[in-house]
Amino acid sequence: MEQVLANGLYLGAQYALIALGLTLIFSLMNVLNFAHGQMYVFGGFVTYTVVAQLGLPFIVGLILSGIVLGVMGALIEKYLFRPVIARSTREESTMLLAAGIAFFLDAVILLLFGEKQRGIPKIIDGVLNWDYRIIMPYDRILIGVLAIAAICIFIMYMQYSKTGRAMRALAQDRVAAELMGVDVKYYSMIGFALGAMLAGIVGGLLVSITGINLGMGGPASIKAFMMIMIGGAGIISGAIAGGFILGMMESVGLLVFAAYGDITYLMIFVSLIIFLAIRPHGLMGKPWG
């Protein structure tokens, strides 16, 4: 049981960090960023390039992943989403744009890095063995701790910084925030950049554990949408809760259904369908729009 709990916390910390970026963008702009998984993959490849090819320390690669994806997110919001939102009266336009960006990033990743699985050397060697009840490599523990630390820093930033307060006001009521002097365009760009930065950081963290490849973008986006559906779309605390719930469900499922083949996610999807039928707005969510 202790091993299942430890695995669930490790997975949940990663998943929550992925979901935070997606739900932040949705709460600020009411945009479902279907390219979020591809941003995660791109961030992983940035860390791979910096560490494996340039020989620089892992922390440098992680920081550069966040910076590169943050700049990418700001440019995407300013030059793609902002004009579409301003000129279109249909919400489907932003969804199609996001899907187009996802396909474009897939093509860029294929061109730059190819299809092969890429990875970097272990950050730290050794395995924790706590009385045979919890067995976990030290590098996974480090990645889990870094993910939780990033979540805590994000929460504190949103709670106490001027930018965080402005983005929270924008998420609560866009019109009222604008009337109170909040620069909606500027903070929308900052929010999109921050969401993309979180995706890049997660990709940089996990490239040292699972590696990274072109095909991981779609599944990562699906998991991120599952998490915000569980917790509630546009709710930061809901994204964190959804991430840890999904992590625990996956950890328990891999144990319970190990003898029945790879049906863990089949059972998770069935559970999610039943849950949404009972509570369509998630644990902490509110009606969309």
C-alpha cells in the first residue's frame, strides 16, 4: 500500500503541473489549448538538447526549457490567438487554431529531432529501499520534489504577486478587471506564456525519467484535459486535485489490473464518464462560459 501511495504522489505531482498550465490558459482566455501536450514535448527536447548534446547541467536545461516555452507561448498568444479572438465571434475558431498549432509543433519537432526516443543520463543514481515497503529510484524522488516545489512556487506567485493578482482578477471577471484598470491584453499574454512555461518545465523534468518522443504530445494533452475535467475547468485548485487524483487512480489501477493486461486507462475512462454524468462541472468547477 505504501508503494502505491508513493507512486501515486510521484505521478500526481507531474500531472498536476501539466494541468496547471492548461487550466491557467483556459481560465484567462476561455481557450482550450490542444497544443499543450506538444509544448510539453518541445520542452523535453530543449532539455535533451542542452544536456545530452551541449553537455550543460540539467538545471540549465530545465531553466532554458521554461524560458523557450514561455517566449513561444507569449508569441503564440500575441500573434495567433489574440487576432483570432478579436475578429471571430465563434469559439470554435480558437479550438481549430489550437489544433492547427498542435499539428504545426508536431511537424517542427519531427523536422528538428526526428521520431526516435530521446533521453538524458540519470540525474542521480541509487534506489531508496524503505524496509521493502517503498522502493523508488532517487532520481524519481528528486523529480517529484521539484514538481511539488514548482507547484508551490506557482501558487505563491499567483497569490501574492501583482501579476498573479491581476491574472486572478481577469479569470474571475474579464470585464470588471478591465474596468478596474487591468491591462487585459498584457496579462492574457503573460498567462499564456506562464502556462506554456509550466508545460516546458514538466517536459524538462520527465525527459530524465521516461525520455521524450514525438508521439507523447497527444496522450499528454488527453491526460491534461482529464485532470481539469475531474477538478473543474479553469480552477487552479481543481487542476492540482485532478492531477493527484489521476496519479492515484493510475497507480492503483496498475496494481489492481496488472493480471488483466493493460486496461488501467480503460477503467479510468469508464470511471471518468460515470463521474461526469453525476458531476459535469468537476469537483470544484462551475459551468463553462
